[in-house]
Amino acid sequence: MTTLRRKTIAMLGATLAGLVILLFLGSQVILINSFDHLEREELKEDMQNARNSLYWDMKDLEKKTADWSVWDETYYFVRDNNSNYINIYLVDETFINQRISFVLFYNESGALVYSKGMDLSNMTQVPPPLILIDHLEENRYLLEHDTRDSRKTGMLYLADVPIVITSQPILLSDEDTPIGGVILMGRFLDQAEQDLLSDKTNLSLEVLLAQETEEVRDNTGIRLSSGEEIYLSLVNRSIITGSILLNDIYGQPALALDVSSHRTIHLQGRATMIYFLMILLLVAGVFGSVTLYLLDNSFFSRLNDLNTDIKNIGESQDLSRRIYEEGNDEISNLSKSMNLLLESLEQSGHLVLKKDATIKAIIQAMPDMVFQIRRDGTICNYKLSTGECLYESPDRLPDIRIADVLPEDIAMKELIVIGEVLKTGKMQTMQYQLPVKGEMRDFEARIVVSGEDEVMSVVKDITDIKKAEEAHKKDILLREIHHRVKNNLQVISSLLNLQSGKFRDKEVIEAFKESQHRARSMAMAHERLCRSQDIEKVHMEDYIKSLSEYLVSSYGFSRDEVQINLNIKNVIFGIDTSIPLGLIINEMVSNSLKHAFHKAPGKISIEIYPEEDDFIMNISDDGTGFPENIDFRNTDSLGMQLVNSLVEQIDGKIELYRNKGTEFRITFKELSYVRRDC
């Protein structure tokens, strides 16, 4: 029960841990993603504000410059370079108040008329930005205006400092006058200016060269309402940076605006998840403790009581005792089932006693011998055959050894088999021979496990079965012999056919052909035997049909030209009778095919039927008839000589009738076939 309780605690703990982990991970994904989304939205708003603040500064500079560009005094200043204009309007306070870092005046021919620079941080005059003047010499874009309304305002990155610059044409208030020159005003976005922008927006921002932010541009960003994409970068766990590319005054993405923000929302999400995890662990602990307490009181304790009752019944072996359990749940039902089982076992005990008696009666009625043997070879019980006693009954009572009733070598072999049966639990068989009343007989022992360290050996006399198996093997051997004889006769037939091709004399060729037919006739008989279920008998109807059809085909006749009629019903002969009859039919049918049908189609009839103690075979044709001047019993024809010899071989007699053709009638007896198995 302790093991079951531990398993339950382990499963409950694993389930609660899995639920806590799944809930925590799922909530973390949802909540942290939500907090991160809010963080990105806040950063997006900060980026929008920083970008707008920067653009408002550029617009403010553009408006201030516009006041100077359409001023008549400015128009005349770039023409005559009036020093009063410089002393009155281009004083340091003007630059400081309007936050102008430099101003450049170019006349209508593109020559620099006047320039001045101011360090806004230290409020001191500095030389004008020579790098910008050199840049304008190489790139005249900012010095060229095609219309009076032309405004070129934007940013440049020169001397490692970003610059806000605007270029506008110098005009008179009279709209009909031509452009008198170009004025350029600008402001260095140094650290002081960037800090000022940060103070105005309450943001930590920085304007950088675009190349300095390339390493974060692979990160997926979000877009502002203006379409610009924000690239995100985590500086550390508490700071996130957003960056957008800014086009310079030439329309190229040369600068980047970075805004850094504290990850207050993200950190708050992390803290929230920690609190949530603590709550989950607390709830899981309380739930697990309560569940385990309920299981102990309603399940494990009752199982312990049930286990104790069953153990007591098992130790007392009193199947009449019952288990008491109240309630209507699964444990109560289990107790009821156990009581039914005990009742069934009690009844089964009585049935077992009856079945033991029945089994003993069955064993006694078995014709086989039965031995109950221990591992060491001791026979603790046995039953001899109900019929003739094959073993002499031992003189001693049980606890004899198998070596007392079996030869030593067979007893040792059976001990090995008994050990294998007890090891594997599978039935094993062994066969051996013993002399019984002067005759060697075969026995088979089937050995199975019948108890702990004990087997049962059922011994059967299989002498008759062995003899039947040997007879079957000899039948297979005879069938194989017939098959090989058939093959050899077919080889002889083929050799005769090949040999006949070397001669030109028709009589010689005919002699070879007749010999070939004779070999083929014998081969067919052996073929029938090797295919027949009865290896000793030939069905004459199939044999003679195949033989006659072969002869008709070999002599070049078709079935329409020569018709074969057979009347052979249920005639079966042994090989000693079948082969002579086949050779006789071969000679008779060959003669008919060679001599009887020269002018017209014909018919050959063959019939075999019993008559009293003999058999009659009639072979006839409706051809030209057997010559009157030839005595078939005394002729030079090898075929007829062979027929007469074969008729004598089967103890028969032959008669010739010349009525409407030729008919030979042979009366014979079936030769007794003596099987020779050796």
C-alpha cells in the first residue's frame, strides 16, 4: 500500500507541477507579450514625439531664415556687402537668441559674400564651418533655386556632427524682382542641442550617422504613422532603444534618430509573473495537501483494511470467511467481488476434488504410459498401458528412478530433456527404441511441466507410425525412379531422333523413328506412374489416349484425317502389364498410320474390356486392310515380331480379322505385380 500511496503522490505531484508549468508558461507568453506590446507602443509614441520635435526645430529654423531671405536689407547686403548690416543685424546676441550656429550669404553669381559661426554652448563666435563651405563648392545643390518659393531644409552630417540646415533664395518684397542670392542658416545638433531636445520631449534621444545603427536593422520593427520603420534594440534588461532612419537634405538615409527608454512596463510584467508563479505554487501546494488528505481517509486506509482481511484469510486458508465493508463505492464493490470470489473458490475446491478423480480416471483410461518424474529422475507416480504391458511393472513402490526402467544412455538423455522442459516451460519430445518381447519397437515420450520441479512424461508406442512413414518414403523414392526412367527414355527418344537426321536411307530413318516411338511409349507409362496417386497402377484410358494422339501427330496426320475412338472404361493395370500393352498399341497404330490410310481419311478404334477371367483388347482400322499374302505370326517385320513376343509376355493370344479393314484381337491376363522395395 505504501508503494501505491507513493505512486499516487508522485502522479499528483507531477500533475500539479505540469499544470503549474503550463499555466505559468502560457500566462507568461500571453502577459509578457502584452506588456511588451504596450512597451513597443509607448516607444512608438516616444519616437513619434522625438521625430516631430526634430522636424519642428527644422521648421522653426526655416521660418526664421525666411524672415531674413525676403528682407530688402538682406537683398542689398549681398550686392554691396554693407558693413552696417553686419554690425546691426548679425551680432552675437541674434545668433544666440535664435539658436543659429552659422549663416552663409551667397550672391546671385554663387560667390560667398559673408559667413559667420557661433558656439551656442559657450556663446562665443567661432569661424564658420569651412567643411560646409568646401562641401557647397563641390555640391551646388543648396546654392541653386529655380523659383522664388524654393525652400531647401534638412539635415547633413559633417565633421562628425549632425547639422540642421536651410537654404532659401534672397528676394525683395517686390515679387517681380529676380533672385538676388542665397542665404544658408544652420544649427549644429551637438550634445547640448540634443540634450535640449531631450528636455523638451522628456526623452533620451540622439542623432547618429546611419552606419552606426546598421547592426540593429535586422530586428523586426514597427512603423510610424508617417511610414518610417522603427528598429528595436535591447541595450540591457532595463533599457530598450528605437531607431529610425532620417533622410538628409539630399533625400538619402544618411542619419538615424535613436530614442532610449527604460523598460518599466516590461519589468513590471516580469514582477507580475513572479507574483503569479508564487500564487500558483501556493494554490498547488494547498490543493495537493487537501487531495492527499482526502485520499488517505477515503481510499488508502480502506485499502489497507481490505488488504489485511485478505491476508488473514490467505494465512488461515479458510475460504468460508468473508470480508465486511460498508458503502456503495468502488472499494465496497471490490469487497463484494472478493466475497463472491471466495464463495466461488470454496465451490471450486469441491469441484477440484471431483475433477482430480475424473482426471485420474482419464489417465487410467489412456492407452499410453504416463510417468510423473522429478528433476533428479525420481519417478513419483506412474501408469502403465491399459492393454498389453510393454514395460514390466517395477517390483518396488514409487520413488524409483528412470534408470531402473530405461537403459542408462536413454535415461541420461531423458534427464537432459527434463531439465530443458523445466527451464523453458515448453513441451519437449524424444524418441528411442527398446526391445520388447524379442522385437525392437519405437517409442515417443512427450514431456511437459506438471508442477514445481516436476514433469509428466506420456510415452506412446509409434512402431506402426514409423513403418507407415518408411513405406511413404519408399513410395516417394519409387515415384522419383519412375520420373528418372521417364526422363532417360525421353533422352533416348531425342537421341534416336537426332541420330536419324544423319541418314538418307528411308528404311533406316523409319527404323529409328519406330524405335523412338517405342521409347516414347514406355516413357509415357512411367510418366503416368510418377504422376499417379497410386504409384503401382496406370489408368489405361489416359495413357492410350496420349499415346495414340502422339503417334497420329508424329506421322503427320491431323485429327480430321485420322480419328481415334477409345472404349476403355475404368481399366487400371500395373506397370508389368501396362508397358507391354503400350508397346503393342504403338506397333499396331503405327502400322495403320503407315499402311492403312493412303487414299482417304480413316478411323482407328481401340477398346479394352474384361471377359470372365481375362481381358480383351481390340485394335482395328477401316483402312486398306492387312495383306492376304503375309502371315503376321511369321514375318520379317520387326514390329510384328515384337507384337507376338509381347503377347506371349502377357500370357495372351492374338487373332487377326480382315472385315472392312484390319482388326487384331488380343486376349490376355493381367500380370501380378510384385513390389520390390529393395
